[in-house]
Amino acid sequence: MKTALLLSFAILLGRLSGLVRDMILSRSFGVSADYDVYSLAIMIPFFLRKIFAEGALTSAYIPTYNEKIKISEDEANAFTSKVFVLFSSVTLFLILLVEIHPNIVVKLFAGGLDQGRILKAQVMVRITFPFILFITIWSIAYGFLNSHSRYFNPAFSQVIANVTLIVGTILSVILNFGIVGVAVAFTIGGFLQMVYLLVDMKKHDFKFKFNLNTKMGDFPKIFFVSLLSFSISQLNSIVDLNIASRLPEGSISLMQYSLRIYNLPLGIFAIAFSTYAFP
């Protein structure tokens, strides 16, 4: 119970800093075409984050890692190293595709945008999409630390991302970088969030030992079943965005603000107890 409460406190800090972040963003950009485009540009990597990184990857990694660590620390490190290499390679390939053809994902997620916002969204997606690589690596580090009963730092890492975005938003307004500067801050925040957990992994004696022949155990089976499940559950996000993109300018912004408020209590309590119980 003490650990769950400590975890709740870390998540509370993350949610409160997120609330401050959203207040500053709303005051700076309000309900506007610019914030519509920014919301779309972060929702696309968030969609993949929920089904691919935090969803299926974490669900498959933690139980498999816990089985590997029972065999030996070397076996567990080799498994983690292989997961790092495989998923980093896949996400780098996805990033390359999106950087070359951002119009494909923009039209898939928000087919009702006018041409002006589509062009802006393509620029923004190119900036924010590398976030998926950082959050994939973060998710593996998150699973590793949770398996070693280290819950606070993974939850606290969200504060780092939020503070980076708060500072980035303020600087973007002062220096007239506009919403593009906010998108850059978003991606930098994801990078810093990842580095924070990698440093914590190193403190807990993780050693990179890549071996292509390392057995993956039940990981592939759990991953693909979870991937299917999370993908189906997130289809509503694509439908919601497509509907909002066909409504008057600012509708995507309003949807984004409402989702933030809706998820605030869920993130503080439910996620804390489920994270503590999962390993």
C-alpha cells in the first residue's frame, strides 16, 4: 500500500504538471487551427504509444523478463538487449516512412482537414513522430524498473517531459517560434524522459548483451495478442479524430482539452494501483 501511495504521488505530480502545461498551452494558443494541428501531431505518436509501446510491449515484456531473471541476470539482460534492438529497429523504420510520407498518416487520422491545415500537420508530424522511438525505449526501461520494484522514477519521468514542454511553450511565445517550437519541445521532452530512465537502468546494473540467438520465450505470443487487443480498443481514437477534423476549426483542440480533464483522476489512482500489482 505504501508503494502504491508513493507511486500515486509521483503520478499526481505528473498529472498536475500536465495540468499546468495544458493551462499554459490553452492560454497561449486557445482553440485555434494551430492547436488543432499540434493536437493531431501528438495524438498520432500517442496512438502508437498506447497500442505498441506502453500497451503490447510492456504487457509482453514484464512477465517474460520476470521469467528470464529467475534463470539468470545474464539471460534477462540478453533478452532485454534483444528487445531494445528489435523494437528500436522497427520504430526507426516507421519514423523513416512517416518522415518521407507524412501525408499518409495525416489523412488516415484526420481526413477532414482543409488543405492549409494538412500542410501544417505534415510539418508538425515530421517533428513529433520521432517521439515514438523515445517512448518505445522508455517503455522497455519502464518494464525493467517495474520488474525490480522501482516504481517512482518511471512515473516521475512524466514530470520531466511536462516541465520541458512548459518551458518550451513559454520560450516559443517569447521568441515567436509559435506552435512549431512547442512541437520541438514535445519531442525533446520525450527524449529527456527516455534518458532519465536509461540512467536509472544503468544504476541497477543493466548490461547490454545483444545476442541474436537469445530465446524470447512467450514474448512474441503475448505481444501479438496484446497488440491486437490494444489496436481494437484504440480504433475509437482514429474515428474521433476523423469526425473532429470535419467539424469547425478548433474542434480537435476542444477534444484534446476534454480528454486531458477526463483522464486526470484515472491516471492518478487506477494506473498507480494497476502498475504496482502488475509485476
